[in-house]
Amino acid sequence: MPKLSEAEFPSGCKSLPEGFWSAVEVWVKKPHVVNKRLCGATETESRDVDSDDLRKLLDNNDKEEEEELLQDVFQFLCSGDSPAHTHQKDKPWSSTVRTFIPKVNCYGAKQQKEVVLKDSDRQLVTFLPFEEDSAAGRVTLKKCNIYQLRLCSKGCEQWALELHVLTSDGWLSDGVAYPKLPWLSSDLLPKLARWAAECKSSEFKSTLSLLPVEKYSLTYQQLKEKYKSMVKVWPEVTDPEKFVYEDVAIATYLLVLWAEERAAKSLTDPQSFVDLGCGNGLLVHILTNEGHPGRGIDVRRRRIWDMYGPRTELEVVLLLPFLCPPLLFLRLLWEVPEAPV
């Protein structure tokens, strides 16, 4: 059960141990802030599990292989640096199942899932990746990709964050949900340590948390494929990939948000909009193409406007707030802030 690496905290760090759990929460719920190849993750509700529950979960119908695997996993879950730090048999783990959502679906119908086991008394969390065969009604642990994060007290207000793996041999990297093993030490661990030390909770929700992440990811992939040809014909001096895919992402967010709003309010008509400071106008073009009536306004015309066709309404208008009639956009349901030029 090797320790892969550790990150020490400044002496007298006041945010621990609470900051450790705040950092873990970010990594579990928002893995995309570290792993840029992910769009996000979904998580089941937390429930307490004991050893018997885990045995049922890991039952893969091969008793000999199962027993050997269980011994290794339970030793990893329960062992400590001293008898005082071992897991008590009567204490359950807090368990959830996390499902990764990649930016680009390279898995087909197969989902990348893992059991997240939190041991609050011992300040550690263990990640157990598994594959699910619904037809056969069985799950298979990815033994080589099991890892653990431990907050360790060194005494005299000294703390360290340790990264342990069940085995350092045979780590399976798919380049998406599971980067290469050194990535855990070089990228993940330092981020977690910084978050734990800062422990700044925000009263505001992240924008992506307002949407169903799976729906956002699927819509983004569809729109990216649909409008990727714009990169090849981009006539502006700006970076085409940056602006095309940035506007695709914004359009995806609005389209999913509006769909959720229509469902919640039992609306049938698509929302209309105005994009003030529309710049290249691509966002207006995408939203219009996807069935939302609207228009874009900017102080100067762009060359690319001529490529969109008559359905995309773009106007050159200088709007001065103190001269605009207060009801100018009354009939438009949504106002889009200034987009990148």
C-alpha cells in the first residue's frame, strides 16, 4: 500500500481539518476544475455502508478472486500508521457513487464510475473505480486504480496531505477520467492542498451547477460537431478555435438553461433574446439556428456577419443607456451581456 507523495501545509494552518473535507468535496463534485478533459460528474446521495455492504458491492461471482481482492481492499481501507489510526469495525463509511462526464464521449455507452468512501474519524477518503455489467448484474473493481487521500497530523499544528495507492503497478490510464499516475502527484495533490489551506466557501452557486451536467455535455458535443466548420472559414483576425468553441459553450449553456426553464414553467414558445455587444455574431447565429428568435447589436460591423445569411439578425447601433427608451427590449425575454469581439 505505497505512499505515492505528500504535500505539507504551513505551520499553524487554521483551516484544517475542515479545509481537507472542503477540498475533497470540490474534487468529488467538480473534478473538471483539475481534470480539463472532464465536463463534470454526478454523485448519488450519501449513505452509510459497513463491511457487509462492501462485500455485496464487490461480489463478482468469482469467489476465489473476490476473497483475495476483498482482503487487499479492506486492508487498504482499514490499515493505519498505528493501531490508533486503524478503522474501527463498528464504524461505517460514508459512501457515494461518482460518475464521470467527459467533455468528449470516448467511452460509448460505458460509464466510468467509482465508489467514494469517506472515513471522517480518520480524515481520509478512498476512491474505488469499478466497471458495471448491467446485463450480468455484476460489478468489477479496477484494483490497479484504487487510491486514497489522507490528512495526517504531524503534531504541533503540523499537517500533511498524503496520496496512497493500493498498488503502484499497472495503473490504467485512459487519458480522460484517469490520467497517468504521476498526474495525481503533480496536479491533483497540490490543488487539493491549496484548496484545503484556503478553505474559502462561496455563498454563490457555480453556473454549471444550475444545469443537468449530462445534458450540457451531450448538447455541447452535438453543437461542437455541428458548427466546427466555422473554424475553417473564419475571416476575422481573432483565433477561430477560441472564439468558435467559446461561443458554442455559451450557446450550449443558454439552450440547456432555457429548455429547463420551459419545462419548469410549462412554456411552449422558445425564449427570445438580444445580444448587446454581439461582436462576431456567432452566438446570435447559433441561438437563431437552434430555434430562438433574437438579434445582435454592436457598434461596428464584422466581416463574418455576411456569412450567416438573412435569418441571423445583426445590427450596427450605438446604444447610449441614458438615451435609450426604458421599454426598448420589453418584448425580449432574455438579454445576453456583451460577448467577446
